[in-house]
Amino acid sequence: MSPLAIIGGTGVDDLEGLEIVNEHGIKTPFGEPSRPIQEGRLGEHSLLFLQRHGSPSAIPPHRINYRANLWALNSMGACGVVAINAVGGITESMQPGRLVIPHQIVDYTWGREHTFDEGQDGRLMHVDFTEPYNQGLRMELLAAADAANIPHQASGVYGATQGPRLETSAEVQRMARDGCDVVGMTGMPEAALACELELPYASVCMVVNPAAGLGTLPLTLTMMQDTLVREAAVVRQLLRQLLRSR
Ligand code: HPA
């Protein structure tokens, strides 16, 4: 069976229990991925793992080579991608400590290489992106969360911002009016590129802070860090359950 790929985000630099059997430095027509792709085994299952910020984490969200990352995973035969994303919570139910399996996206990013379509084929690539996440993979994640008794939000709208700065409170209010439930910086163009490659893609978001203007404190990375460490452990538990049920 072809391996599932995991794209780790902030706070998920490795997968505990993942036995690395190989590392693949891959060159793609779009350059090199954030780091060599790790091929490993978690229990009986083979898996591909890529930390999108590089390792040790250093590449900021607007500098990540999303095209190379997705291309490389696809060329290694990934059957799908589960992306891990740290986010701020906008809707009241999206409290720090929550896991969210989003179902929709609003894209506010700009200036990123967001398509494989360079006009090279002489045909236009208007992919259907009505449902940005793969339903089957989302359902598997939801079932795994239920099976492992992991509290989660079964849906949510992911607002992707450019970063690397955090948002102003007015931007967060606007995003709330737009229907966004959570805000993060790495969900796009990753999801759209996976769609262009017809690679099933779903996301697990870890809410690590109330979005700007919604909490009492100024937002600091250290404040997010503690929640992140706790949530990353739950995400690993979720992934183990997901693989077990495959
Ligand atoms: N905004 C954008 N990205 C984030 C946030 C946030 O509040 N928290 C974690 N990633």
C-alpha cells in the first residue's frame, strides 16, 4: 500500500515512535523541499514525513517552497497528505488546546508560488477547489479522533494569512465576518497545490492562541509554545490511531 504523508508544522518536528528507514533528498522542477523527506515506519505502517519549516524549524511561512514539498511527496508515491497546522482561534468554540479538522478555506495570502500551472502544457489548469479538503481523508481523521476519544471540532473555516507577522485585531474581526473560524499562515497554497496534483489532502489544526484582539494578553510565541507541546502529543496520538484504522 502506498504510504501516507504527514506534513509537520510548528511544534511537530518529528513523529515520536517513527522509525526512520531512509531519508530522500529530492530535486523537483520547482527546487528542493524544506528538508529531505523521511521515510519511516510507525508500527506496521510506512509513512513519509516532511517538516514544512525545515529542521530545525527556520523557514518562515511565506518562504516555504510549497510546490517542491508537494511535488516531492507526490513523486515518492504518497497516497495522501495529512497536514498539521498551528492556528489562532477566532470563533468562540475554537479555544486554545482544541484540535480542528477544517472543511473550508479563505485565502488571504499573496505573492506565493501558488500553482504548478506555468502555461507549459498549453492548456489551462482551472482545478475544482469547491471542497478544498479531501472528504474521505477528513472522515478518516474524524473517525480516528472519535476512536481515540480525542475532543475536536469536526469542521471549521481556515483563514490563511500571509505572515510572518500576526494579524491586527481589525483583520481578525474582518476574518470573523468572512466566516473564518481559525487563522494560520501555512494552509495555502499547500491545499491548492495538492488539489492540482490530485493528491488527497486534509488538515489537523491545533489552536494554540486566541486570535489577535480576542485574548487578554499580547500574543507571544512563548505563550503559544506550552499549548503547542501539549497539542502536538495529542496529534501524534491521532495519527497513530489513523494509521491503525487503515
Ligand atoms: N495567526 C496566524 N497564524 C497563527 C496564529 C495566529 O494567531 N497562531 C498560530 N499560527
